[in-house]
Amino acid sequence: MSAPLRPRPTALPRAAGAQGPAVSGVPFVLPASLTVGVVGAGRVGAVLGAALVAAGHRVVAASGVSGATRARIALLLPEAVNRSATSVARDAADLLLISVPDDTLAGVVAGLADTGALHPGQVVAHTSGAHGLAVLAPAAAVGARPLALHPAMTFTGTPDDLSRLAGISYGVTAPVELRAAAARLVADLGGVPEWVGETDRVLYHAALAHGANHLVTLVNEAADRLRDAGVAQPEKVLAPLLRAALENALRLGDDALTGPVSRGDAGTVRRHLARLAETAPESVPPYLALARRSADRAIAAGRLRPVDAESLLDVLAGIHREVAA
């Protein structure tokens, strides 16, 4: 159940864009065994906590009030005491891992700082993809060491997640003196650091959300339309097709694009849109948006000649006007 450990790096590249003000310029060295607290033992926090335990660290306390969270702590962090966020922060001598929703993160950090729960030298790391170091300013103001540490993975909050951590990327933003410690922490989690600049965190997170979250929506849209077409088990139809498409896209980029848009088959696309309008009109706008973006990318990549795209673009533009009206 535990994630395989990666060798700890001995040297660290100075990647462009990894930002964060240096307090002293002296690299901060983490203890060999960390005393850890987890604020927000949801799907991400509890799993990362369990991965740290597998790496030889101690998660002594975790916070969570819902029944699901309490059950998750009992399953994944059986040695951790379920306490309030303030108590967890006080107990976390070396590392406080804050894994709460993006929009509540600033309030949680400010609240912990205001109550005196944070202390100098403590590493305070959050797992938000959209935030960098700025949201941790209240922690830094009291002498804590700020770190943004986002796993590029989707989580279920079960032990199955631990095996998926092996080799994944972590979007890391860290002060200069904390970079070596951050790289070691990521290695302990079984991952690889991807250094992201403070001003690039939102774009980094938008890219991941666009790719992963919208992929789930797209797959379910396709499955629903297959059901509408009388297919009893759409997942059996989609699984080999979508796996091949994803692998090809990651390997070949825009050269992986196939289908009527890449061929400029305006008549086929027109019939698609007409039938969707009859059966599932809510699917027309996303189909239209993705078809137009696919056409633009196919043209830019040389997969579709502009002259062959004219009829297709006319269809997409006409339907767009109809939808907008």
C-alpha cells in the first residue's frame, strides 16, 4: 500500500521561475524524521500524510470533523490524533501540511498565525495548485518557512492512491533556502519536483484543471450520448479508444488529431450538430467550442489546409450564431 520511495536528490537544478525571497541564503536542512501535522485530512491531505508515514516520518495529529474525514484518518493515519487545526499546528514540530480548499486557504493560514499556533522554523506547506507563497505570508511573518507543494494527481482518499504517487510531479514554489528541503520532501513522497514561479501558479493550475477535470466531463458527455444512441455499456466502447487517443496525444501532440474536424468533413460535423440539437442540446455548445479549437490547432499544425477548412469553419460559425441567438 505504501508508495515506492525515490532516491533523495544530491544536487538541485536552479530552474527558471522558482521564486521566493531568501531569508538567509543558507539552505534549510530538514530532520531525518519529521514530526508532521495535517490540517484538512481530506482526500489529498490524508493520502500525502500516509505517504510521509511510509517514508519514515511521524504524522502525530490531523484535523477533520466530518464522518468521512474521521474515517479517513482512522484508515490512513491510525497513529494520528484527531484534533483541532490549532492543536495540530502546535503539535507539528517540523512540518505542517495544510490541505484545504483553495478559497479557504488564506483564512486558515491567517487564523493559525493569529492564534500563535505556528512557530519559527516550522515548515508550513500547502497543497493548493492555484496558490503560491503569498498566501502563506502570515506564516512567514511569524518565522515559519513557507512552501507550496501541489501533487499533479487526482485523489480518491483511499489506500489505492498511494501506489499512484510513484513518479508523479509536484508543482513546487519555495524560497531559495528551502529548495533543497522541498526537493527532499517530494522525493520522500515518491515524486519529482516541477519548479513553478509564484506568478505562474494560477496558469499551472488552470492547465491541470483544464486537462484533468474537463476530461472527466468530456468522457461522461460521450458516454451519455452513446447511451442515447442505444449503447448499453458505453465504457466498453470508449475505454480502448480514449486510452489510445490520450497516449497518442501525449506522444504526438497535435499530430494525434483524427476524425472529421482534422479532415475538414463539414457535412459530417453539420449532421453531428443537428442530431445533438435534437437529442441533447446542452451538448451543442461544448461540441462546438472544442470543434472550433480542434480546427484551429489542426490548421496551425499543418494537419488541415486552410482551403479545406473553409466549409467546416462556415458550419461552425453558422451554428455558433444560431446558438448565440
